[in-house]
Amino acid sequence: MRIKSTVPGRNLLFELSSLVDHQFQDRCHAYISRVYPDVVLAAKMKKVDRMGIDLYQLSAKSDCDFKLAHQCKGFETRFEKITVRTVRQFAGSGQKIRKEN
């Protein structure tokens, strides 16, 4: 990806890298939902958020399965341990992501 090589790319990188806490996932949702309007921002501290999912799409075949699950942690290095922990948390949650054709 050559995002840093264009002026808009550098501006986007600067904008995203300056966000903290939930601002980053809120902004990611704003950008991703332009392309995928059915991407949902998980309600903070509710069931899906506690599974380690920030943005998601539900499977068309079931409202209990995820078609897509994103975790947004921003650019701060302090998030590395949190990210690993929450990915493991999702992996152990029993939730499955279905591949749809």
C-alpha cells in the first residue's frame, strides 16, 4: 500500500495517528462505511465490543455470525498487548466468521 506517497495519504495518516481512544474506531467506521454501508460500529462496552470487535458486518445467512470483524486500536504502541489479548478473547468466544460467496 502506498498511502504515505500521496498528499491525501499523508494527510489521512496524520489524521488517524493523532486520534486517541475511541476516536480512532469512530473515524475508521466513518471511512469504511462509505464503501461498506452495512458495517456496524459496536456499541461501547456491550456484548460485541466485549468480544473484542469494534466494527463488524453480520452474515446474510445468520444474524448470529459475523461476515467481517475489525478491531481498531490506532497507532499507539501501548495497544500491542491489548490487541493480542482482545484477539485471543475473540478467538475463544466461540463466535465464527463465515466466508460468503
